[in-house]
Amino acid sequence: MAGSLARNPVTEEALHSSITKIIKDYSDNKAQPSSNASIYRVPQKLRKLKESDYTPLIVSIGPYHKHDERLKDMEDQKKSYTSSLLSRVIEPGQTTDAAIKEITNKILDKAADARSCYTATHELDDDARFAEMLLVDGCFILELLYRRQKADHPQKVGGDRQLIGDPILGDTAVFLDVRRDLLLLENQIPMFVLQTLFEFSLVQLSTLPDLIINFFGNMLNVKLRIRKVAKTKTAAHILGLLHDCYLPYYTTALERKNTNHQIIKHFAGDLDRAGVDFKEGKGRDQMCVNFSTSCRFSFLGGTSHRGTTESRRCCYSWFFQLCGRTSFEIPKLCLYDSTEPFLRNLIAFEQCSPSISHHITSYAFLMDALIRTEKDVKVLVKAGVLENQLSTSGNARLLFNSLRKEVALGEFTFLPQWRMVEDYCDSYESKNVKRNWAELKRYYFSNRWAFISVIAAFTLFTLQVIQTIYTVRSFY
């Protein structure tokens, strides 16, 4: 054909070889992410925001950080814990070799399924080395859980609280670093591997979820008992188990249908000035958020109305705004140094797993919508919604403002409650009388003692007026 370029045989052969290699490499199942994957590499767009929150400090679990030289010092301790666990579970009459062969065969049988849980396992392609990693890391975790249970409940396990000689539990700084590392998305092993080892070694100690929950507790609120997931439900890994523990008790079809709802921010300080009383939520779980309006007095039968559309219309009228009360209940969140990496890894897990609930991501969006300045943080701290153990209110603000960066919200768990906030704010901004009354309530009716003081002053003023009238009339 006129004008066409002549083919270069060398270039043609090179292209052919290159495409053939791509097809061959990526037709291999090992080169493709498995549909069973649940232990992911953190997306680069999240990692670059704060890489340290996704990187182990002291111990490597699983293949992703296996060859990190910084973590080599803990390898001997992991093997020591493994030896303690396995030597303790040898049954009478059973030789050490027989016990070791039994458990290694169990792990080898699970190795292929375990490998499919990772999106990349090129660091340990050899099955024997991969199975050894699973066994050592799994036994280390179980022995750590066992020793903590032994210290906390000596009457059940037959131990004592003496932890001075333990290299991890006896050193608070090391323990906190290890606990943090066990909650990183990239630092997990499959739960079914832990369950296999648990059934071989610690089956007499209640259940594996109970051991895990006893070890970690409620990482978001030490005063609220963490919800225990159903024993029949199998979590992907330790981080996934704790993620399930924070699932809200309620779910509605509304949450999943309205995935594109734009969240209009209404900051805590503004809502406080608008007459909204923030309160520490007393619900059954960490995600139990409630925005409600009620009436202190009613001439319609004395009934208090809460949480319905009819109630909102009633309370948004002038009279019920005058005597109404609006509250925003959010369970307390304790902010420690460990809180941010825990939340970031839960959110990363949700971002990599589209099929699971995004309630932690929703919580991050909710708090970001409430916090713009340090004053907003102080409003929530005063109300008991936040317990700030960070150095400043500014650090708390930066935490919430950065959690949602580069994060996609597939569903907003708190959409029904936030729509009520938006309805309230639209109604508040439309009538000056509501703004004036909200300011009055905020300054003079914020608590019962202030209310009593106002009533007493008003009563005294009324009596003074009456006395003045009678004094004036006595002259006529």
C-alpha cells in the first residue's frame, strides 16, 4: 500500500514476544488478585497521606513486611512464643514429632486458601516457607492472646498477674506497639488459619473471638463494652473481626439507596448556637447516633414526640420551638495516639472491600462535617462526645479533617440522622424568632440551675412590680 511504512522484522518479533509473555504471565492465577482476597496492600493514595499509620513499628505478620530489616528483632520472640504454645499442647502419649507433623499438615492444607487471601504474595512463593510463616505468626498471636487472658483472668486459665518477666506484656511500650501492629491492614493472616491453630491448641479457652476481643477491648471507647459478633460469622482476619464489632445494630434500605447524597457540613459550634444540645450517646454500640426533637410541654395530651416527621413539623412551629428541645446524641470517642492508625486501617479495609459495610468511613465523614475549628472540638469535648487525650484540640481537628481525604463514600450510614440535621438547620435559618430563642435557651436555659435562676429572677421581678403597683395605689 502506497505511503505505508515497511515492517521491521526485529520490531515485529519483539512486540510478538512481549505480548505473548503478558498473556502467559497473567493467565497464571498467581499473577491475578483472587476474588477471595481480604488482606490488601493499602492504596498508594491513602498511604502517601500518612505512611507511618499503615507500617508496622515492631512486628511483621504475614508476607507483606516479612523482609523489613527493622522488624527482624521480633522474629526470635515470635519463635519463642510458638515453641511455648506448641510444647504445651502435646497430648499424653503423643510424641513431639507426631504433634508437629499433625499441626504442620493442617497448615499446609490451608496454605493454598490462605495465599488466595492476599493480593500479592511474591515475597514468599515457596509453599513450605509460606506455611511456616503462617504457623509461626499464628502461634505467636495465639500465645500472646493466651498470656493476656491468663493475666486478666487467672482463676479461669490457672495463671497469675505476674508479667514482669514477659518481654511483651511486661513492657507497656512494647505491648502497645505490638497491639497497634496487629491492627494494620497489611499485617494480617487469615482468620481461618488462626481458628485452625486455636482448635489445635487453645480450644478449651472459650472462643477465638472472645480471646481477641478481650485482648483489644474497645479501641474507640474504653468505657463502652464492645459488641460481640455472632459466633457463627467468620471474619476475614483480626482487623475484620473488630470492624464487624462496630457494625450498627440498625440497618435501613435508605442507607444503600442514597449513595450520592451530598453531605452539607453543619459545624458543632454553629449547631450549638442554633440550640442543638450535643450529648454523649448511651446506645448499645459505638455507631448509635441519634438526632431528635422533643417538646417539654404539650397541650395535645401531654405526649412527647421524638424522631418522626410529624414531630419535626410540630417542633419547627413557633410555639414548639419555644418550648422544644433538640439533641444530637453521639457515643463517646476516646482520642489516643493509637486511635488514628486504627481508624485509618479500618477505613482502608472498607475502601478495598466494596461489599462490606462502610460505617467507619461514614463515621469519619460525620465527624468531619461537624468539626472545622478547635472551637467545634471543644463543644464536643464539653458535651462528652469526645475525650481528647491528644496534646491539643488542634490535633483532634486535624485528625478528623484528614481522615476523609482521598476516601470514597459508597454509602452514608448516618444519612437519616443527617437529613434531620439539615431539616433543622433549614428551618432555623428561615425564621429570626428561632435564632433569637435558640440564643436565649443557650445562655439562660442550658441547664436546670440556670433555668431555676431565671425563674427566680423573673419571680422576684414580678413581686417587685406588684409591690410597686400597690405602693403607688396607696397614695390615691
